[in-house]
Amino acid sequence: MTGKPYTFDILLDEGTLSNYDNHLVRKLSDLKGYFNDREAYQSMLGVEEAVLYDVYELHRPELAGELLHGISIIHPGKVGSEYFMTKGHFHTVIETSEVYHCLKGEGVMIMETPEGEWAVEPLSSGKVLYVPPRWAHRSVNTGADEDLVMFFAYPGNAGHDYGSIERQGFRQLVTEIDGKLELVKNPRWLRPEER
Ligand code: PA5
Ligand code: NI
């Protein structure tokens, strides 16, 4: 980490950065309870420990004036009919936002507010997505065989709040039915007043 300006390269073909401080690997076993089809999850876990996504980050101080940045790479695949996805989270400082630039692949960002408003935005190479303050966000790779690669940046003081998403997920599941992307109501999701 430095206080001086710097540049780095995104090595798209290798799926990494020319310079990074932290490499996070999220495997199937790290997302226990996240996928709706519990049976498919268990049987898949018995066969292979798939890597669902990688995150490469440059270390910055967790201060409001900083921007934390890096790339996330969500690999292609499904658990049952649900596409591989990130855990998803609110920011601990809920009034903070995030910006994503999709560099490769096909996917969607599924988002929702604590009040139950929700949105889904398609992602493909070149697209920029702005996630406003208060919106939880989860990246989903809906491609058949390609990684979904995105550059992200968010305020240094944002923090990650996984709690409510880990308990009940997002309002919509992103699934493939008969070869097509379909949003399906998440049976575990409760309205704010039912929680
Ligand atoms: O801050 C972000 O939103 C991203 O850097 C994510 O942390 C990354 O995509 C991994 O997702 P998650 O933290 O929900 O596992
Ligand atoms: Ni975030």
C-alpha cells in the first residue's frame, strides 16, 4: 500500500491483476445455506469442492475518503437450477454506494433495499453498473462457460454486512429453466414486517 498514485493492469486472460494484496477464494462449502436446492448443494459438495468466485483486491485504509477496489471473477456453473453467485451483502455503513464495470462474461446483479424494493440489471462486457446507497447486491454468472469478470470500487468505510442475506437470501432466485434465465420467487424470503 502506498500514499502515492499508482496504476496496475487487469490481466483478463489470466483472470488476475498485475499487482494485488489480497486474493479471496470462495468455494462451494463457503456458501452453505445460500442456494435454494439443498439436496443439489449436498450432492455437489460430495463430488467436488468447486470454486465459485475469486476476488483480487488492493489494500487501502478503511476510511471514508478512500476507495477500495479490485476485481471479482464469478465462475460459470449452477447448483440445481440456480447459477453460481456471490454471497451478497448490504454495506455496514448502509449509506455507501458501489460502482462495477463489467469486463467479461454475462450475468446479472440482483439488488434489494431493506424495505423490500428489488432490481435486477443485466451485465455484459463494457457495462457499468451503479449500486446506490442502501441497496444490497449479489453478482450472478448466467453464462454457459465463461467467467464473469468485474472491476469494483466502493468507499473505504463501507464494510460488508452479510447477516440478513445469509439468513434469507434475496427476494428473487436467478435460475435457468429449460435453457433460459428465469427469476423465481425465493420461498425463504420474508417481507420486512414478517421478519
Ligand atoms: O464489495 C463488493 O461488493 C465486492 O467486492 C464483493 O465483495 C465481491 O464481489 C464478493 O461478494 P461477497 O462479498 O458478497 O461475497
Ligand atoms: Ni459491496
